[in-house]
Amino acid sequence: MNDLRPDTAWLTTFYDAWSLGADAATVMWLRTALLAGGGVAAQKEATRMFSEKLSANVELGTMILTGGLGNDPRVAADHTIAHYGPTVRANRARLSRRK
């Protein structure tokens, strides 16, 4: 075993976090544009956004309190990214399709 080999698991975590951040920034931009337009679509999106954020944070809080994220910081980061990632990617895809 080579003790000088870098731990690539953290590199994967950093890349996944960066990717999630880029997707989240895109969602924020697309939502801001939609909300600025006003109307029924903006009201529905605001309600959806609030509901999703509240639900996701309660779920993650429950995982934290019950030990579902584990004891290792990198594993906890991976679980957190995996928790938020699918919803953020789905929102990016959905909002990108809007015309």
C-alpha cells in the first residue's frame, strides 16, 4: 500500500459539491427570472420553492439528529449532496424547459 497516494474520495466530494453549487446557481437565476415576471406561474413557483426547501431541510435535520449522515465528515458531505442533488437537478431541468 502506498501511503503517499492522495485520497481521491475528497476530490470526488469537492467536484460533486461544486457541481451541485453550479446547478443551484442556475436554478436561482431561472427562478428569479420567473418570479420577476409575476403572475400565477410565479406564485406557483414561489409556493413550490418554499415547500421543497422546508421539506428538504426537515428531512436533512432528521437525518442529522438520528445519525443518518454517519460520523465521517466526508461521508456526511456525500450524503448531504446526495440528498439535495436530485431535487436541484430536477428543478434545473424543469425550469430550463420553460419558455
